[in-house]
Amino acid sequence: MTGTEIERLIQMLARLPGLGPRSGRRVALALLDKRESLLNPLISALENAERSVVVCGTCGNLDASDPCGLCVSSKRDDSKLCVVEDVASLWALERAGIYSGRYHVLGGVLSPLDGVGPEDLSISNLVSRAAKRFVSEVILALSATVEGQTTAHYVIDRLEESDVIITKLAHGVPMGGELDYLDDGTLGAALQARRPA
Ligand SMILES: [Zn+2]
């Protein structure tokens, strides 16, 4: 029905999060139908991203510079460190627009079933960062999933020696809720009403 080039394109698109074979076909057709307005700009955007986006060595965010814009910004509050599991959660908090401290991306959550242990996450780095004199509060903004909460307990244990207040997001994060799927208002309220962990 279609050539191998098109099949290959559909297969790659179908592997993207949120897509599947059916959406892959729709996207492939749209791209090939609108070369000037969609396909070519997408190729440029992909090439630029591949060339210039790096992982921030300090917080784990994605940006075109290392350290990232959030880590170097003089407008951010050095005394607060917000721990998130992934970059999607960091972006969700930034969209909510009510947090002005620094971030720390763990790079996942503890999950024995998937073989993810403490050494796979950026936890030692977090402990070092929390030990800095100017850090007074560590906010655990992890998903209300079993893995997220297990990870929160583990992080609290590891920070026991640190001289910081540890808080976590308040009610409003439904059980099983991933941060990226919360609306900005709910997430903002949960952060503002955070409580001791
Ligand atoms: Zn950073």
C-alpha cells in the first residue's frame, strides 16, 4: 500500500508518546501533505534540538545551556529546592507560575519491579545540594503514586542529616496523580499549601 520510506516514517511516529499506528499514519500524511508549513520546519526544529539541547548538570532540566536558565537566574530563590521526578513535572510547576526557587530533577522514581534503584536516580547530588548553607527548605513535589511516595520516604531518610525543612505538596494532588496532568491552579494550590513531610 505504501513505500518503505513512508512505512518507516509511520513506524517512528507511532513510537512517540501519545501516538500509535493510527495517529502515526495521520501525522505522516499531514507532514507529507504540508511540506512547507509542517515537514520542513519540523526537520529544522528537530535538528536544532538535537544539536543544542543538553541536560543541566546542576538540576537535570533540559535547556540550550548548562547550567540551565533556571539555575543561573538571579531572580530565583536559592533557599528553596523543589524535588521533581522528571522534566515534565518541572515544566508543569513552571507553567503554574507560583514557584520561584530552584529545582532538582531525580530522573525517575524508585521502582523495584522496573529495576530502578536509588543509584539510578540523582539522589546523592540532591543530598550534596541540600547540604549547602543557603538551602533552608526542600520541597518534595512527587506524584501521588505508590512509587512517588516510596521515593519521597527514601529521600526524606537520606536528607535526615541535612539541616533543612522538608515539605511536600498538600491535598489537591489526587492519589495516582502525576504532576504533568494536573491543571495549573490545582498544582499551584498544592504547592502553596505544602506541609511538613
Ligand atoms: Zn539547571
